[in-house]
Amino acid sequence: AQHLQREENNSMITATQLEAGTITSNQRSKQEKIDIRIANMGECVNFYSLVVSQGQALKSDDKDNYLPKKLFG
């Protein structure tokens, strides 16, 4: 359990590292993946709300083309 804890700590970026610019490439790629995932989730939610609110204007057979595929797996 202690080993796992240490692994997790190594992947976290500290404020000191951020200021000193000593972020490892492993940490950077993990953080970028998290940021990208969060951004994608936001886009999906916004896009879905837009499509739902504009739903009446779309023909039902067009809906599949408008919704982001990843929203439905």
C-alpha cells in the first residue's frame, strides 16, 4: 500500500514544481491527459445541451450526425 501511495504522489504536480519548472515529462503527460479529458467532457455537455435545446429544429434522422459519438460510446 505504501508503494502505491508513493507512486500516486510522484504523479501529482506540486505548486513548488510548477514555479520551479521541474515537472517531469511523465507528470506533464498525465496532467495533459486529465486536462484534455476535462475539456472534452465540457464540450460534450455543452454540445449536448445545444442539440437538446435546438432539438425541435433537427429532423430525427439527422440527430445521429450532430451528436458527438463519444457521448454515446
